[in-house]
Amino acid sequence: MPVSIKDIARIAGVSHSTVSRALRNSPLIPAATAERIQRIANETGYRASAVARSLVTRRTHTVGVVVTSIADPFNGEVFAGIEELANQHGYAVVLANSQGNAEREVGVVRALQEQRIDGVLVASSRVGALYMPLLSQLQIPIVLLNNHHPSEFVHSVAIDNVDGAHQAVRHLIELGHREIAYVGDRYGLESEADRRTGYRKALRSAKLSPRREFAIAGDGKPEEGMAAARALLGLAKRPTAIFCYNDMTALGVLREAAAQGLELPRQLSVVGFDDLFFAPLLNPPLSTIHQPRNEIGRIAMELLLALLEGRPAEKAIRIKGELVVRSSTAELVSGYQSISAGKNSATRSS
């Protein structure tokens, strides 16, 4: 006859709920107690029935993760952090793709809820501010990661975009750059606004005025990074440094600068944001703001676990990024502060 939780509770001298939590690696159970219960379960040959367990607890021990694109390397590392902690606590993870579409995102979350998952984590949400009215309908906890729409009501985990952008631009200023451009992302919403704010804040701290023609909206991808660089480098007085919304944009900027024959970083310094896997492999290797993607995923999952277990949970967690300096940035060369548009060599100031 199969061993049940009731049998394990009797042998261990604890309640049924204690056994259930211990078998799920709940942090509410002391480590020694959990270890003893798990040992008894192994020795007696206990095997949990997921179907029976979900019928009794109304929980499936499954969480959903919604990302904008499965192919995005940023999402891959965030998902790895989520999955690692989820598995440690006995949760399975279902991955879904919103394709960066707001309507599809809501539909995917609703579909996951209909599958009776216990909670949802949404990365780079396009509709974050709309989740408040949805929460009462869905009746499952939702955690947003690097949310693109602000909302004081929804639990979220995100990089401190203002601070990260400020670090990046301050680095360029400390290298002597004064003509610093910004290539943003017209679809970035809150994260874009925050990085633009950090860019302007750093300039104003150095008593520099942001120039309207130095701020261009891309789409977070290399192709528009190239187009933005082409426009900036075509100005009569072009920038000596460019801060990019993300590494994908910076990749495009570097490619266009190289195509125009600029000497990098002597004639143009470039900083990205994210520190994706290819950043140190570029030519030159990219200076950027490192986002601890695995940690963001783990913290978001910790937050979701707290909500699932009824423990106190912070509303908004902000994580600091870290400036990683590589060879795409350098001190401004004296006499190269003004580079004539359309030329591949610097024009010395008189």
C-alpha cells in the first residue's frame, strides 16, 4: 500500500501541514526538521501525486514566466535564475512568449491562469499598470520584472535604471567627454524614461546642458542603433561619446562607427547597458552597465514564493547595476573635441 503524507506525519510526530511544507522545501520549516522528514519520506518510498496534491491544496506547484522573446539572451539568464530557485522549492516552470505585444501579454497571462498555475512572473511587461484591475479577476499573485509601465500596486523587481544610466554617463564625463549623445528605445517606456533621466542628471551634475539633437529614439535593436549613429555622426558638430539604451543598440552604434572609419575609442567612446554575453567579444570590447540577470530572476521568484506562502513581501525591489569598463571608452584626446561630419579623420581645434 502506498505511503501517504499521513503515514510520514505519524512516524515523524508532526502535523500533516508540516510534512507537506517540508517536502516542498518551504523556508517556514526549520532545516533540521525538513531534513528529517525528507529522510523518512525517502526511506519509506513516498511518492507524491501531483494530481491528488493539487485537488487537496488547490495548488499545482507550477508557476508561469512570460517573456517578450525567448530568443533574447537577457531573458534567458533571468529565466535561469527563476527556474533554479523554483525547482529548489518544488515548483515546475512554464515559459510563454508575449512577442512584446501588450494584448498578447494579457492573453498569455489569462491562459496560464486557466491552466491553474499558482502564480506568474512577467518580464519586461508592456501593460504593468493594467494589472491592478486584473489581479481581482485572475486571483493569482503576479510579479513584474523590469516592468515597462509604472504601477504602485503591483509587486515588481527591477534594475535601478536612473542610477545605472548616471554611472555610465558620469564615466564618460570623467574621461573628459562633454559632447555626449543618448540613443534610447521608443518602446522602452518606464525603463527608457528612467535611463534618459539618469543621462540628463549626470550631464546637469557636470553643469552640461543636454542637446536636443543628441537624443535619438531607436528600438533597442542593432539596426536602429546603426541608423541613430549615422544621424549623430552626420551632425556638423557630432558627439565624442554615445550612451546607448542597451547593448544591442550599442552593437549597432559600434558597427556604424567602424563602417565610417572612425578610430574607436580614440574618436568615439560608446557605453551600453545590460552586459550581455557578447559585450566583451565586440571590437572594441564594450563598456556597459552590468545587470545581475540571474539574481533578478531569483529575487523575483523569492518575492513570488513569499506571496504564495502568505509572508510579508516588498512592493518594489530595486537592484543596483555595476559599471564594467572595457575598451570601447577612453579619455578624450586633446584636439579631437570637434570632429567634422563626413570625414574619417579628426579635425584639430585651433
